[in-house]
Amino acid sequence: MGINTDLLHGYPVIDSHTGASSIPKYQASTFNSPALGTSRDYMYTRFGNPTIDALQEGLAKMTGAQFSFVFSSGMAAIANTIMLLNAGDQIIFPVEVYGGTGAFATKILPKYGIDVVFTAYDQLANIEQALTPKTKMIYVETPSNPLLKVTDIQPIVTLAKAHGILTVADNTFMTPLYQKPLALGCDVVIESLTKFINGHSDVVAGAVLTTIRLLPKNCRCFKKSSAAFSALKTHG
């Protein structure tokens, strides 16, 4: 199926609660429980609601992901992904990485004991030389924002897999319409929905997408615990 058919018929787009043929924007902060001690699919919008779930399902279909999580901004998605690392781990970034990501890497990560290395991605040897036993994540952004530097994803994925390292790709500028990093072997893909996926300058949001079964537990924990980072922001 083509991408448009996929988005129309490739995932549940009917509101299961009302039967509506398009998913409404649920603006409630809290959902009623039928009785004390019982739970429903939805409890509190910071944890999720039908609108967020529908968006996550559509993004998973577009990207080929098994698991999809949306956040309040692209930077929230980036920060939550990088914070999968532990103290003592190392992450490698391209020198031309997006300014917000670079600032998070240099100003925030060292406070949590995470080592940060920047190197040029124009030659794979530069990344290989930056590897240490502590390297747990290689971060790719292609094309880069705003310099539009293009990085060849597959050689980096091959290198990372040989060393048991996660590869994370920021795919914001290409979107799933033109590039699918998961199909190229990346472990995690980040999309700033604010930009081309939304395209109307009326939404601030980000997404994290993966096919790795072990990551969703941590992502869900961050979504529930980091109030400033989770839930979707819409305007209008």
C-alpha cells in the first residue's frame, strides 16, 4: 500500500469509544474510573489519551515502528531518548548537531555523569576512533539542522551493531515520507512533529519511535514521571 492508503486504512482510525470516524481532540485532563480500585485504558492525560494514542499509531505506521511515543516538543523527545543512558556511559554526536541538542549535551548530560564526544561524521573512521568501552549510543542527524549536512546511516549502523551500541537518528528534516531510519537499521528514531510532519505552525510536539521491545518500559516511565516532557501541546 502507498503511504496515503496506509494512513487511511493501515491502523485503527475509528474512535473506539464513540464510533467517530475521525479521532477528536480530547482536552480532558482526567478520566473517570467506574468504581474504586478499578482502572480504565485512560486515567490522566499526562499518561495518555485517545488522541495521543491515535497519533502514536499513525506515526508507527508511517515509520515502520513497533512502539511510538509522543512528547510535548522535539527537544523533549530528544532529551527523553538520550536519558536512556546511565551515569558513566558515553554518547557520540556529530559536530553539526542541532543547537538545542548540542546545548543539552554540553550543559545537562555532564551533570548526570554522561560523557559526550563530538566528531565529524563525514568519515566513518572519525566515529570509530571516538569509540570507547563506555560508548553506548551514537546519535545521527541527517540532514542536519540547519546546515543540511547529510550522513550515510548504514555504515554507522553496521559499526554500532558490531560493538553493541544503540544508534539514534533524528529524522526531522526528511520525515518518514522520504527516509525511514528504522528500515536502515537504526534502533531509535526521533521526529520533531513541530516541523514538517505537522507543517502548519500550530503544534509543538515530538516523537520517539523504535522496534526494540526493551525500550518502551523506560520511555513510558519517563513520560509518566517527567511532567514537563510528556503529553501533546496543540494550539487553537
